[in-house]
Amino acid sequence: KKESYDSNKIAKLSINEMHEKKLNRELAEQNLLIEQNARLVERENISRNIHNSVGHSITAAIMTLDAADMLYEVKPDEARKRMNDANERMRGSLESIRRAVRALDDTGAPLEITDLISNFDTIIENFVMDSRIKVDKVYKTENVGSKISHENAEFLTGALEEFLTNGLKHGGANEYYVLLEGDSAHIRLVVKDNGENDFNEANREIKIKNGFGLKKIEQYVKRYGGKCSFENEGGFRSIVELPLIREGNVNEQ
């Protein structure tokens, strides 16, 4: 009986050990998948940031250099100023690349809406300086009582750059209207230009699929429970809406 008891005990210990090893293996595999998914998300964020920050800055610098080339013979002082502006933008692009390849600060502190507005002002001022195009801006954020996550603020800033540059590059726009508004639960960005393009409901999916910027914007908005739309009636209009962080949950998004 003792031998039988010992055998049963050993068998149970072996089974428990095998079960524990199996659980540990499954846990390790699960952790590996989580880590791989996190890396994929990080790479996607990095690619979006490089496209938004660097791509638009380089495009603006090229436009500025083209303008300088045309002015060089007739207005050399203005041409030199444009060249200096382009040089500064390229230096800024280099710094953006350095920031983008570093680990993104996903746990960064949430921002006040006033900080987001300051970022918008910088983007618009740089765009106007480079393109000499009129941009009307309206901020209706007095009813916004919540903060916005660091990542969402970064995304909206990049989206604004995307919409401004796309209107000029693809539609030849020379006037823009930018609206930032919100309430206690949502923040909404609207950018409308007077450009002309062939975007419509029939080709919407293929246009977004082939357009790296719009595709990334749509994917991001869906991932974070927001809404976005793109319309082409009397100019191109882009609307992006994201949920805000509620007070008391400033670390959740």
C-alpha cells in the first residue's frame, strides 16, 4: 500500500509539474505575443510620426527652395531669406527623425487643450510662412473641461499638417479654414480648403488605401474609438473626432 501511495504521489507530482510547465510555456508565449504587438504598434506610430513631421517639413522646404530659385535674379535678398527658411526646416526635420526613432513617450502626461492650441498655432504659422497661403483658424474650446492624452495631441498635430499639405499638394488650394472645437467628452478637428481634386464616394476607399497619410489617420481614429470623414464638395473637408480623457482617469485612454 505504501508503494502504491508513493507511486500515486509521484504521479500526481509529475502531472502537476507538467501542468505547471505547460502554463508557464503558454504564459511565455502570451507575453511574447503581447510584446510583438506592442512593437508593431510602436513601429506604426514611428512611421506615422516620420511621415507627418518629416515628410511635410521636407515638402515645405522644397517649395521654399523652388520659390527662392525663381526670386534669385530679381529679389536676391528675399531669395536668401527663403533659402535660410528652408535650411531651418531641414534642420528641424533631422531633429524630428531623431525624436521619432527614440521610444515614443506613450505614458507622457496628458496635455491641457491650451497646449494643443499652441501646437496648432506653430504648425499653421510655419505653413503660412512656407506657402504664403491664407489660413483662417477658429478655436471653440471654452467648453472643453478635460485633458487630451499626449499621444492623441501628437496625432491631431500630425493630422493638421497632413490636411494642410494635402490641400496644397493635391488640390492646389490657396485658402484654408481650420476649426478646433469640443465639449466635455470629445475634441474635433475640421480642416476645409478650396482646392480641386477628384475624390468622391465612388473612389473613396481606393484613394484612402493608396494615400498613406489618410489611411493612417483613419486607422488611428478607429483604434481609439473616434470618428473621421473626408468630403469633397466645394473644396476638400476633413473631420476628425476623438474622445477626451475624463477627469479622474487622466492616465487612461
